[in-house]
Amino acid sequence: MKQHDFTSGNIWRQLIAFSTPIMLTNFLQVSYQLIDSLWVGNLLGANALGAVAVSSTVIFTVLSFIIGVNNATLTILSQLKGKDDPDHLKRYVNAFTVILTGMALGLGAAGFFLAKDILQLLGTPASMIPDAVSYLQINFIGILFLFGYNFIGIVFRALGNSKTPIRFVLIAVILNAVLDPLFIHVFKLGIDGAAYATIAAQGTAFLYGLLISMHNKLIPFSVPFLPSKEEVSLILKQGIPAGLQMMVISAGMAAIMSVVTSFGGHAVAGFGAAQRLDSLLILPAQALSIAVNSMAGQNIAVRKWKRVNEIALYATLLNMAIMLLAAIVIFLLANWSIRLFISDKEAVAFGRDYVKTVVFFYPFLGLNFVLNGIVRASGAMFQVLVLNLISFWVLRYPMTELFAGLFGEQGIALGMGISFVISSSFAFAYFRFGKWKEKELFAEEKS
């Protein structure tokens, strides 16, 4: 449970040792959602699975802003770790705790009372409404647990510890896998049982994470107190654009789905299966983005720019190597992999062709993750928000629509892939020539 100082030492070893547990944690998170879907689908049928799918979309949309705020947590706390400033570190941990708790309670209450209205607004089929409302409301009751254990995991990573979060995410995955059939089938709770299993698993993981961090004094938690005006100001200045980044991504994916749906059910099913493979393929890039955010943040705090550039270079090389290897494997196993999720011949053909086209563009998407992670570590959240707006709304969505219009359904993957290449050039241009290095997070506190 060692916390790492990334301002010295071998960068290669640190990068691999720090990012690997994050990758494993992300894989566990993906498997959590997959296991949940498998139990609901097999025990309760397609209607219940549809209700869970719609509800999960709502939960992700609500959470996307808070997930973005956690990116601000990573940046601010990693810089304070690099500065070796325990007093400010303790104060900002408290400030984030108070602000995120308030946000969670507010969103939880709003989500609970507006669940039915939201689902109707999304056009949820009438047959799914009762199940979806019930599932959504129970999840909103327990939303503080989801925020809590994700927040603790981010704080650990900001302090240079990526191994400990594996423990409580693993607990959540195992508990959910065990409690799902128990609550759904044995206790006859139906879809409510799936929701109760989720919040019980997340609640246990949160309490475990809280206990080990406090017992071993790994995170400087304290009795909550009102944060200062300066602390709230900095957190909101970082957190709001960081949260909007996630909402831009979420909305962008919904827009791309509108292009896919225009080609019919087989394209939607094939694209859905391909996206599940995508979610696995992108795990290394996501892990590297979090790793470089923490590693670069510590070095930016003490202005070690040569080391920051080396972190960026090594992470880029590691990203290219891992993503190319994963692309080759998925390319060779494309047909078999898609058939794990669907059996319809047309849908399989679409999914296979999509995957075979898009996989070799993913190293460029990974480059976006790495370079944006470095820039984000400086506190340049608004700039990363602009880069994401360009990536999704100037490039990815328009190019997907353009190429789909030119080449039919085969153009979807081509448009997506080419947009990855162009957006990575924007990310590199800003990394190389932008003014992100001039950003000083704590300048206001000095004045």
C-alpha cells in the first residue's frame, strides 16, 4: 500500500507499475456491468434487461459530470502531493469530500423524484416504465456509495497508490455477482433485487475503502468542515469544465448512435456488440491517461518539465505498443468475438467489418488520452474541454455522418477512425505549442 513519489526514479518502471493496476481496476469495472447484464437478462428476460439498459444510460449521464469532477480531484491532489504540502492536501481532501457529498445528495434526490419523467422524456417503452422507474430510484438512493468508492480510488491514485483501489472494486464485483442471483431469484425481488445488489456491493466497497484508508492513515481524511472560499473556487474552476468534458463525450456518442440507427436494427446490434469490444480495447489508454495525470501532476507542481516530457514520451510509446498488439488480436478474432454477443448473421457481419476497420486507428485515440492526461495534469481543464469538443463535434460525429453518406454502413468505422487520427494531431499540436505549462493552480492562494 505504498504511495509513490513520481518526481524521481525510473519512469518506465513507474509507468508500468502504476498503470497496470489501474488497467486491472478498469477491467473489473467493465466486468461488473457485464455480469449485471448477464444475470438480469437470463433471470428476468429481455424486457427487464431493456429497463436496466435505459436506466443505466440515465445514471451514466447524471454521473458523467461528477466523474469529470474526479479528474479535477486527481489533478489538484497530485500537484499537492508533488509539492509535499500535507496541510493543503488535507484541506483539499476535505473540500472535495464536502462538495462531492453535497452534489451526490442533491442529484440523488432529484433523480429519485424525477425518475419517471426522465424515462418518459427518453421515450422508454410503456412496458418497461414500471421496472425502469423502480430500478432507477433504488440506484439513486444509493448513489452516494457509487460516488464514495470512486472518489476514494481517485484520491489513492493522486497520492501514487494504484494497487489499493483494486481491493474494493474487486469486492464490489464479487459481491454483485453473488447478490444478483440471490436477490433476484432466491428472494424473488425481480429487477429491484438487481438494484439492491448493486447498492449493497457498492456500499460495502465504499465502507471497506474508507476503513482501510483511515485505519492505515493512507488518506488524510478528517471530520468534515466547511471549505474555504479559495478551495471551493479552485475546485469549481477545475471541476465544472472537467465535468463538461464527460458530458460532451456522452452526448457525442449519442449523436454517433443516431447515424448508426439510420442503417437499421442489424447495424445497431452489430455496433452495440462492437462497442463492448471497444470498451475492452480502450482500457489500456484510459489507464495510461489516469497514470500520466497523476505522475505529470506531481512533477508539474515542482516544475520538472524535462521529466514531464519524458513521461509523455514513454506513455505514448507504451500506448502505441499495447494498442497495436490488442488491435492485431481483436482483428484476428473479430468474427468469434462479435458472436459472443449476437448471433444474427447481418448484425455479426456489420460488427465484424466495423471492428476490423476501426481497430488499427485506436492507437491514435490512445494518443489523445495520453496527451490530454498530461495537459489535464497542469490544470488546463477548459483547454481539454475544447479539445474534446473538437474531437467529437467538429470531427468524429460530422466525419462519421459524411463517410456513412459516401460509403454506406462501411463508412461508419472509416469516418470514426480518420477522426481519431486528425483529433490526435490537434491534441499533439496543443501539447507541443499550447500554453498549458503556464497554468498555476494555486496562484490565487499566494496573492
